[in-house]
Amino acid sequence: MASGLRCIVLAFGVIAASFSQSLPIIWQSAVPASVNGRLVRDSASNLYFATTTTSLIGRQLNVQKFNALGTKLWEVNHNVPGNLGNQYTMRDVAMTSSRVFVLYQERSNNGNGTFVASHLRILNLTDGSLVFSLQSNNTAWESVAANESQVAILGKTATADTGSVSFYNVPAGSFAGVAAIGDVSGVADVQIDASGNAYSVATDLTGNSLSVVRSTAAGGVSWQTTLNDPARTVEFAKELAVDLTASKVYVLGQGNHASTGIDAIVYTLNSSNGTGVTTSAPGAAADLNLPGDLTLVPSGGFVVSIVNSADTLVARMTSVGATSWSSGYSSPPAGYGRSHAFDVDGNLLVLSASNLGESEVVRFNIANGTILGSYRVGAVNGGARELVTDAAGNFYINTDQNQSAVLLRSQPARLTFSANNVTGGTPVNGVIALPDNAPTNQLWTLASSNSSAASVPANVTLTSGNNSVSFPIVVNGVTANTNVAINARHNGFITQTTLTLIPSNAQAVVINPNVVVGGTATQGTVTLSGKAPTGGRTVTLASNKTNVATVPASVLVSAGQSSANFTVTTFGVNANQGVVVTATTGAVSKTAFFAVNAPSLTSISVSPTSIKGGLTAALTLNINGVAPTGGFSIVLFSGAPGIVILTASGVIPAGQTTHNVNAPTSAVTSSTTVTLFATRSGIYRTTTLTVTP
């Protein structure tokens, strides 16, 4: 059914315009040479997949634990050497908060022939280690149920057609008792409550009625009720559900009806005493109906699916067996409603099998039966067995494919990011992608597990005819690596992906200007790889030559900013120096090189510029920076040493930029202009002094 869903209104309500959308396979795991697997899930979305396989050494039980990502957490294989014709066949799986109970039989003729033995293995959920194991060589165990302290096993004696429920203590594995449930032609299902009451259903030896029994290990049979609808013959049971909140037991069975030949039937009775039996036949009386699945609804009552040659009917029924609504759809060829589950909105999902290389999950509004849509699942053929969902709305399907038991995870959409590891302030987009174009507009509600670190819009619409839509994610700064779960929700499905935020680190440091004369301050700027978090981001600073240039011990980049400035203080030097400034955040360091040059002689002047011979003038020396430690020496000489007398050099004291030197003169008979010279590092500066008589 690749193009749509044909809807049938069987009771009341308007069927919404529905559509069929592909459901991509996220991961799958196959167990070769194995069929008829069993699947259970714990509260943390870990999956336990039990199968029996053909083993070269005789027979094998295989149990695997997977997390939601498909990672295999442990695997347990149980092999028993022996006759290759005797093989294991899977019967049932139960689970408590700490253990998984795996029930299987050993039979001849490759597992399809004469009963040999029953086996129950109880495994620890954490590591798959064996808690204890049980074996029966005379009772064919068919169904198992457990609470935290007891396990109940429903079976039939292989040679005497006697039914029983056996009780064992957990975790000791010690025998607690057995309750006989009478002569039966077959046993179907057992459930156990927290008080240790076991509820079982079997087909009577006559094959014309069903027997429901409540039993305990200590007290034997509390009550036993025979179910027999006069309009049906050759009845047999398929499954049983117990709703202690409503004090009800529900039984789904099948029988021969006078008008249809085969019919599905639901019995409702009181769980405390087995009385008050009501009979319901959800299907049309004139149609051929087969039982599919029966599931309790958390908000009350139950849902049941039945099938005929062309359609699957789903009905919600009250705790007294009255029909609240019924709705149907055209099943894929050779398909039928095999398994029920609920999405995160509490609406019903029904898995239908197919022989066309795909299967289908149909979604019903649990309140009124409106069909909300359907999902096609590729590579799931007529062997589809169980549908399990989790709190994120993922679909886990147990199926038989090509002589292998296969566990797969599917989801209606994928959520990805343009980058998975981002720093604060870095633009990043989320993308919701479908496997094919959306048949109608889809409103996806968005949420972040830490909106102060990464925020998203309230929702985004994926428009009809498109298969993806993107949305912006505003990423703020963080002080440590932070994982933020971003999820998108639509129609009872949540796709969630983790975005990792990393702290912003030093990305660059620059000095501008990067060439200065000693004593001149310059500015440094440190830039982060993203925005600073709340409280700011401290960057540690260091200079490799603190006698030439110093920087603050650190600088704070303010919250929401990506850079900050700091002052570089320089000192006078005798020769040009290269300095390296390092900026560090965590394990990340960045460096900048700049030059601190020695000062240059910029000018000299004399005062006064004209003086009477015999008096002393003042020669002023000027440099473009501060003199270094020990002073800055300048060579001096006079153009007329006999008239203007200069010392060989003048020294500008450390930290100073100018200095006066005495320039004595001699008496002259006529006015004479004398040139005075100063030089340092190839730079010459001159001035003139006029000496008068």
C-alpha cells in the first residue's frame, strides 16, 4: 500500500484526511537462521531481543541487548550439544525491572515435531548473566509472566492434556508451588500481578470453550470460569489482558460462527471472582474475522484488532466490553493488524504486515478512532511480528526476513545539525528531514533541554511537497563542554539529537601598532572562537620579556562578546627587541609578535642661540622615546672646539626623553657662528650657536 490508506468508518466519527509516509530504517540487526523472535523494552529504551537459532552443534538460544542507538550492550548464547534434529523454538518473553525471562521449548524434527523439554532462562538485565534456569521434561511450557519476586509459567503436560501454572521464587529459583487448571487441549497466555495472583487462559479439552483461572502458588485455584458463546463452536484463546484498576480480565479468542465460519470474540469478566462475563464480537457478523491483538489503554478500557480477507478493524472498548469506537483500513496484501503500541501523545499505533517487501504502521486517535495517518516501513514483509515504541516515539519492529529474525528501529524523520560541535555565538542550523516529500503541511514543535545554552524557535513548518526544513539554533557561550538535547515533535513522534557546545577559546591575539619605541604604550586585542558565556571568559596573558614589555595577568571578555582589548606597557631599550605576547584559555594558546625599538635622536637645540664669549649655553638633546636603564648616550662634538667646548658625549638619564648639556664658550674678537653636532646610531642632528665679543 504505497500510495495511501483506504479508511472505513464502522461506528462513528469523521476520518481525517490520511496519508502514507515512508518510515526510514535507522538501524537493524539480524540473527541468521532464526525466526519467531521475541522483543521487550525497559524504561530506559534498552531492547531485549530473544531468538532461537539452528546451531551446528545442536541448538542455540540467542538473547541480545541493544540501546536505542543500535549499540549491542551484551549478547548471550546458550548451546546444548545433541541430536541435530532437536531444536529450540521460542515461546515467550517476560521482563521485570532487573531481569528478563526467556521461555523456549526443545522439539524434534528441527523444532516442529515431538516435545522434548521446556526451558526457562532468567537473565540479569545489566550484563546478561544467568540468574537461574529451569527445565521441564514433561510439561510443554507456553507462556511466562513475572513480578519482582515470583515467576508463573503456564503449560500443558505433553502426554496427559493437563494444564498447570507453576510458580518459582525469584531470584532464588526455588519451587513455590503449582496450580492445576484442569484438562485442556491447549494453553494460551498467563499474566501475574504484584500480589502473586496468576491469570491464565486455556482451551478446554472439548475444544468448544475457554477456561480462565486465577491461581496462586500457595492457595492453588482462587476461581475458574468457563467461557462458551453458544453462537460459536471450536473456540480457542489467543491472549489475555488483566486490568486491576478496572478489576477486569479480557480474553481475545476465536471460534466458528454459524454465519461466518470463523469469528473473533472478546470476553470480559471480573478479575476478583471471575463473574460478570460479557461477550463482544467487534467484527461484522457477516464477515470472516480473525483475532489480531488486544492491548490495554492507559486511560481505560482496551483496544482490539481483528482482520478479514481485505481489511483490518480496530475497536476501542470499555471495561465492560462496550464499543466506544471502531475504525478500519485496507490491509496490505496478506497483511493484518499484528501488534499494538502507543505514541508519545497516547494515540494508538497498529502494525500491519505485508508480502510486498514493506509493512505499515497506522495511527489512530485514541479518543475517537480517527485515522491520523500511516507510515510505510521498507524491508518489513509478511513476517512482521511486534511493534514497540519508546518515550521518543521511535518504532522498534521485530520481524522475520529471509530466514532471519530481524530487529530494526525506524522513525518518521531525522534531525541533524549543520555542525555537531559548536562554540557560543557560532551560527548553527537544525534540519528535519523526511525520507520523501511531506503529503501535507507538518507543524513540528521544537524544544531545547537547555535553552540558556542553545535556544530554538517554538515551532517550524515543513510544507507540503518538501522533504526537509531547517531552523536556526542560537548558541550562547558555555564554560565547559555542554550537551544539549534538541528535539522536534510532530504527531506523537519526537526526534531528538544532541548538540555539543564547547567553550570559546583564544582564537587570535594581535598587537597594534606592532612596532613601538620603548616607553610607548600599545594595545593588544584577544579574540575568542565564539562568544563569552555568562560571567565572561577570562584569558590569561603573558610576555616573554617583562623587562621590555608587560601585559596584565589576564583580560576578561565580557558575556556575549568575542573580543577584549588590553594595554601593553613598554620600557626603554638600548637595542631593538622582539617580544612575544601569549593569550591562553584552558589548553589553547595563541601568540603575537611585536617589536620594541630603541629610541632615536630626533633633534638638538641650544639656548640661547647667541651668547657672549666666555659664558655657557645649554645644549638640549631630544629622543623619541625614553632612555633605557643606564641612560642613553649621544656623541657630541663642536665645529669650533676652541670657541664652543663640548664634552665627548651626553647621556639622557634612564626614563627621560630629553637632557641638557653645558656648552661653555671662549672669548672672541668678532662674532662667530659655530655648528654643534650630535650623533647616535648613524643619525646626525645639528644646531648653531653664535658667540659674540
